[in-house]
Amino acid sequence: MAVKFLHLADLHIGKKLGDYSLLEDQKAVLRQALSAAQDCDGILIAGDVYDKANPGTEAMAVFDEFLTELCNLHKPVYLISGNHDALGRISYLGKLLAGNQIIVPEKFNGTLQAVSDPDDEIQIYLLPFITPARVRDFYKNPDQKIHSYQDAVETVLKHSEISDHNINILVAHQYITNGIKSEEEFSIGGLDNIDSSVFDKFDYVALGHLHQPQKCGRETIRYAGSPLKYSLSEEYQKKSFTVLEIQDKQHIRIGTIPIRLPHDVRTVKGNFEELSAMPWTLDYVRVILTDENPVPDARAILRDRFPRMLQFRIENSKLRTDQILSASEIIEQQSPVDMFRMFYQIQNNSREPSEKQLEIVRSVFEELQGELQEVEV
């Protein structure tokens, strides 16, 4: 008989879009996830449960309610932390959760944590988000070179016992080379890339980190994607839940369930008259005004029709800028390494930092990100 799993990731509970809280929208899509879970035998949650390492009480309450409802379904849940999560806040009360079939990794010890499915035919392995710095702590041999994320994952897999006979499922949160990113996903200059071939021993890899649902390398290495659109760069993405159906090693079927978004993220474009005639909406919108001579206070007037305006832009023959961004929006779209490069240029008459300097900065940010994962409750 086939076994079905619901694959979720990148919930980012507590996230704001602009100045707008998404908690109510997140509650709505989690209710849809609960409905999808009823027809499954287990649930895989591949990290970034929260949007911050120190989530607010409201965000924690939303996830608490979601886990409680999953417990009421009497389905096992396999849960890992992502780069946005503090491991201690995910694994807190882990033994108590395990008693209710909510399985979270124990503190990372340099290897995979294996979890047997109740029928012992399926072996599930949990790998929370890792950095080279975290893995180096467990492998001090000077001959063991762990510089990149590829090195880190290969080292962990090499020192982990992985079944050759069972159906192997890995739940992980990393960036696989050539995955399609949105502006929300964190990168530290390319060192986080991992080739999908490192996962050859696994029959299915349930990934989190990238927000667009997609395969990587082969059909059975997949990102579930985020359940909501978390930036304007995601406006054309089709959000869905991933359902994994396993008959045996040779028969693994991937399906998707479309998500009904409570409010969309989209762009509206036209002259003032056209925009003023559009229906009032609570969608999160970028407004592009095309008038040659814009109406004074057009932005304030149009905000009555689009109260959740994320961005306002003017495009006409006089003003040909592709995008008008505030300083805070520019900063939000830069990686830490990019921000260092901008700061360095300001301080050094537009001169670029050397590759050696950038390598040091990447290493520092990588170590800081690793330390973030160890924040305890």
C-alpha cells in the first residue's frame, strides 16, 4: 500500500510584507495545510518555521495551534529548523513533542539523525540548516577541509549511516545549485551552493529554503516552496503544497495541491483614471502610474483604493527609471556581502574590495549565521 507525505517548508510565521502583518493570511493557509494533511500518512516540514530566530508570542501561538491540530490528526510530523530559525526554539520540549508524534532533531552532533517510520520500511533522516562553521566544530582533523556548504553537507553524509535497503527520505534546508531564488532568500556570495548529486543515496529529498516550488536535479529532490508570496519578486509564482506518494523505491509519485491565497501579491499599472476605476482590494500591490503629468498627491489618493500598497512608481517618457525604491527597500534586497561592498566603496572612493577581503567577510557572516542557529530559549 502506498504511503503519502505532505511536504511543507518556509512557513515564515510572523513575517511582515512591508508594514503589513501576514499572521491572518498564514493562519488561513495553515488551515488549508491541515486539510491536505488529513489524506496523508505523515508531514515533513523542511525549516524556516518562523521568520526570525526570536519570534514574537503571536507567531509562536499560531505555530502552536497548527502543531496541536496536527497532533489531533494522529499523523507523525518530522520537523527541522531553517536558517531563519533558532534551533533551540524548534527543538524545545522535543521529548514531549516526540510523545505526540512531532519529531524534531536533537542538538546537531555532526551527523544525520535517522528516524524510523512506524512500519520500518521508510527511513527518514533529519538535517537542520548547517553551515561550514557548525560542521567544522565536529571534525578537527586538519586534513578534513570544510570551507563551503558543499564540503559541510558531504562531510555530514560521509559520517552518517544511511540505509541501502530502506526507502530513504531526507528533510533538509539548504540551497541547491541552480535553484530559482527570490529576493527573500539569503545568500553569502555563492558559497552556499550545493550540488544535488550529494543526495544520490536518498529516494526523496524534502527541501526548504527557496520559495518557488521546484525540482532540483531530479524529480525527487524538491523544494516545497513557501505557502504565501513573501515579496514582490514572487508575484508570478504559483504556490502549492507538495504531496509525496511512495509505493516502493521505483515508484515514487509527486503531486501538488494549489493553495488559495487569502490575498495576492501583484502589480497594477495604468494612468490615474484607469487605476482609480479599479476595484478596491486588500491585495498587496505595487502601483505603477503612467501619466505624463501625474496628479498631485496621486499616491495618497490611490492608497484609498489600494490600502496595502507596497510600492508606488511613476513610469513615463520623462521618468524612465525601472524602479523607485526607498533606502530601506534597497538595503532589504542586498546580501550582507553586497552591503559590505557598498560600504567599502563609499569609504574608499568607489574602489572595489579585493577578493581576499570579500572572502574574509563571507567567512565572518557564515560563522555569524551558524551561531544564530545555536540560540537557545
